[in-house]
Amino acid sequence: MLYQIGLILILVVIALIIGKKLKKTNNSNEKLVFEDDMTEEELKKLDDDIN
């Protein structure tokens, strides 16, 4: 019984660690840039990528 509880707790801790690492990588890649802050070249490139 204690063996099973220990295994479950270890799996929960591992899942939490993996979840935190995945959350960190997603947040660092998502940086918002507003249209007002972009140069004309960046806006033109973005329009070309969309079309």
C-alpha cells in the first residue's frame, strides 16, 4: 500500500516539474509586438507573409 502511494506521489511530482518547464518555454516565445512599434519594413514583410 505505501509502495503504491509513493509511486503515485513520485509521478505527480514528475508531472508538475515537466509542466512547469513546458510553461516556461511557451511564455518566453510569446512576446507581443504591436503594430505601432513595428517599422515599415516589418509591416511590409508581415503583409507579404500573410498574402
